Amino acid sequence: MTKRLGGLLLIVCGVVGFDRVSFAADFPVPPTVADGAKLVSVYSDDRFFEGPSWDTKSKKLLFTAFGSGKDATQILRLDGPGKVAVWADKTEGVNGTYLGNDGRLLGAQAFGHRVMSYGIGANGPADSQVLLFDTKLNQPNDIAQAPGGNIYFTDPDFDKREKSAVFLLNIKGDVVKIIHDMPVPNGLIVSNDGQTLYVGDSHLALWRAYSIQSDGTAGPGRVFFNPDTERKDAPDGMSIDEQNNLYFSGRGGVWVAGKFGNSLGLIAVPEFCSNVTFGGEDGKTLYLTCSKQVYSLAMKVRGGQFVRKPTK
């Protein structure tokens, strides 16, 4: 089903009578998951959670929360199992976030039609910067940054699927529409080498890959991952590990795909999973934001952000 919150269309898909246990048994546990690891609930309440990012300095997880109403959008900080602090209130719909190369938190602001950058302070944003404001945008949804500094964000048209796009905000501050052939682009991530942009489509329920050109724009896209399952839960956010494996939320949980688009298995999740990121002091914890739940999962690998060397 779909859920609308103050103009933001959240995709919350499910199947009535679905037996997740039998479904999970049809697919292997990805080899990147720690042996015997299980999902651990680290926080829960009645809201929809999204946009997780791990701050490497404070060693804390930041994630977004959507309550009832346009003003009930927050960025929360996980301070311990079952314990959160409101890090930013009334965020005007910040949905996807990403820890930028400079250590600031990037945010795609759906209701405010902005791309934001926040200095990460101990009790909230040390400062807030507007990197882009354009009322013609539909609702910025997810955001990522390439090692060289270019920022990419999705702007889906959930209602009519006519004006969806992926944009490049380059290091000069120029904004370029680089992808307009996807009905509903949602989550996105850049490869560790900065050569490929991966984008999920919530309407076609698959993931595409685009080569990144020397000027930061995208070359022709191709279908990168479309798992062999009848589940059509909408693809949402994603992450990448140090081995260039991709972690795609949607289609029944979190799928792990190799760098060539081969399936490595499925992390089955009881609820709809909106997004994933790596964190933990050693970078080997996968955090999953879901409907009413945030989970952690022990991994054998570190997240890609722990091994990247941003270029100036």
C-alpha cells in the first residue's frame, strides 16, 4: 500500500497472508552476514523510519522519522538500545541522508524542496546550509555523494510518474538533470570508485546502474538487479560494502548483489525495510530502518564509507 504524509508519498508494500519464514528459506543468507547473526531491534515506536547515516566522529546512528502530519518529521540519534534523542525537529521532510565527504550530514528535504547540509553537533545541527532550493522539485527523496564531491539526489513524481528525475549537484554548485527515464527513482548510491551510480525504481521494482562520466553526468543505464522472486515490494534505500557488494532494500527485505549484479542472497525482514547503512566502531554493523523498527545486524564486512578515500 502507499501512505501519504503531508504531501510525501511513502511506499509501504506488503502481501496479505505472506509467510516470511518460508519465503526466506527460498534464498540463502548472504555470505557477508556474520555467522549465526540475527536481526536485533535497537529501537521501535509507531513511526516510519528512514534515512540512516552513521557519524564516524560521534560513533552514533542518525536516522529520520515520519509521524502523523507534515511537521512531525525529525532526525533522531540512537544513543543506546531503545534510547533515542531528537537531533533535529520539524525538518520539513528530510528523508534520505548521507554522511558527506566533509563529515557533514546531507539531507534530501521532501516538503521544503531543498538539499541540505548539516554540521553534526553534539545536541543537534551545529549549523544548517541550503545547498539547493527549488520549488519546482517534486520532493527530494534520497541523496548520496561521490568520492570526488559531486552530490546526487532523486526527485520522484510518485503521483503521475511524469516528472521524476535524478539530479547532479556538482562541486561547482551547478544543478543538472541527469536521469529522466525512470518512472519513480528512489534510493541511490555511488560505487566506491566513483564510476557507477546505482538507482532503484519504486514503480518497476528493480535496480539500474549508470556509468558516471568525467563531468559527473550519467551515461546510458542498464538493469543491474532484478531478483527472481514474485515479491514486488517497492525498492527504497541502499548501501554498499568495502567489497563493492550492494545492499538493496525492497522486494522482501534487503537483497545483497555482487558488483556484477549477481544475487548473493536475502536478508529477510519482518516489516517493510526502507533503507540500510553500515556503522559501528569497526564498520561491521548493518543498520536497517523499517516501518516502526530499527534493526542492527552483525556483518563480516565493513561499509564502503569506511574504506573510501575521497579525492579533492
